[in-house]
Amino acid sequence: MDHNLKKEIIQYAKLLEAQGLVNSLEGNISILDRTAGELYITPSGTRKTFLTEDMIAVMKGDQQIGGTLKRSSEYLLHEAALRVRPDCNAVVHAHAPYLTAYAYCNKSINIRCSTTFGLFFGDIPCLPYGEPGTVHIADGIEEAMKEHELILLANHGCVCIGKTMENAVSILEAAEAVMKIYQMAKTVGEISDLSPEQWEQLGNNHPGRKSTVLHR
């Protein structure tokens, strides 16, 4: 088993917890070793700050082959995302407050005031509710993640995928920061959106920028 992947899981799990994007009961992250066919994932119901290497669950298919604690009950969510994106090896499932607020309202995010969204996201779809801990938590994931690195899960949270864990975490952090500013902006005054022409030009003038974070 790969100790470096376990260390990476712990490093980023602690970083995400420090930022309030995951906690002891919500959120999990994983890295897939495609050569060995092994999924390294945080355990269920464990405070990320206290994680140690021996706690990290290792899955081979549906069987847990490593880790002293039980794997997250939402590992099927990670497997589904990674299955449809062979260009990616890391998944972050978080309950980032500003993004998750939209998930609680069953609302996709389609803002046009942020150049960051224009360059890196375009939009963030919200999938219909699927019961946590069951196969239905992953309903719709594969289709949605063909075209998106970040999606919302209705009444639950969000899922982000990346080539590396750094990629996935960077995408999540950027989106959460934009949505925080967006909510603040609404208290200041009327939001000023880019025009349809400006939005289209933003994409045309920066070809390939949407994948810059993912593939850097």
C-alpha cells in the first residue's frame, strides 16, 4: 500500500477541516491508485485533525483491504465520479457552507457576475436528492461529471474531482470563495452581471482556461 497517498489524504483532510469545509461527521476525500486499482479514502465519522495513516481506508472494488477504521459510507460516490473521469484521480466530497446552501435549496449555480466562474466553472449543476449511504447517493454523478469538475448534491453537499488532490481542493476553495463574496455582494446592492456578449467573449478570449486548474 502507498504510504505517500495516505499522507496526502491526511494533509488535505486536515487542511479542509481547518477551513470549515469538512468536519468530523461530514465530508470525505479520496485518491485512486489506478495502477493498483486501490482507492484510498478517509474513514467514516472521524475528526480529520486526528487522522493517522493506519486509519485511512483502502478499497479494492467493494472490499476494504486496509485501514483500522471503516471506510466512508459514501465511497460509491467517489467510485462513480472516478469511473467516468479517467483523467482524474482525486475526489473531495465536502459540505462547504456557501455551496451547500444552494444544495439545500436544490438550486444549481448559474451566476454571471464572476469572471472566475466564467473562466473555470460556467455553472455548477445540482443533482436530485439521493439517500446518503446507499447506491442512490451516486445517481446522476457519472453523467454530470462528464462536463463538470464540481457539482452539488441536493439536500446534502458538493463533490469535486481533479487530476490530483491539489487540483480538486483548489477548485472547491475557489468556488466556495466566490459564493461567499456573492452573498456579501447581495447585501451591498444590486449584482452587476456581465452581459451575454461579455460572458461569451470571456470564454472565447481564454480558450482552455476552464481546464487550467484541473490539469496544471
